Amino acid sequence: MKPLGDMTRHYWLAQRMAKTTGTDLVAAQEVGALDQSAWAEMVQTCRSCDWTEGCERWLTTQAETADVVETCPNCNKFRDLQQTLAKDE
């Protein structure tokens, strides 16, 4: 089993993925779709990802309205949050 990536680095990668894909984490928390343990799990999942370097490159080249990249291990979670927030609008 490979070691997990740096917690701070992956926290910010997950934050950047949310911002780049238009996933409003604050709104998700406000409507109860994302609690602290779920967010911690997303960061932990990010830490186990093998695509860290590619993710950083991808995030650098995307506009803030990009779709969640399939390579992201949190892809489905970001999509679920987006769908939940879209229903609440």
C-alpha cells in the first residue's frame, strides 16, 4: 500500500477542484449535504490518489466552470453535491 499524500496539499487540491468545478462547499454544508466528516473523507480520498501531479496540471488549465474530471477519485461526490445544490436553487 502506498503512503498517503501530504494532508495540507490534498486539502488545497480538493478545495481547488471544488472551486474549478463550481461546487460550492459552503452552500453544501449549509444545506446539510456535506458535514465535516464527509469533507475529511474527501480529503483523505484525495490523499490516496495516484494522479496528484496530473490533477495539479489539470486544475491550472481549467476555467471555473469545468466538469469534474473522471480521474478524480472524488468525482462522484462532487457531482452528487452539485446535483443536490442545483435542486435547492
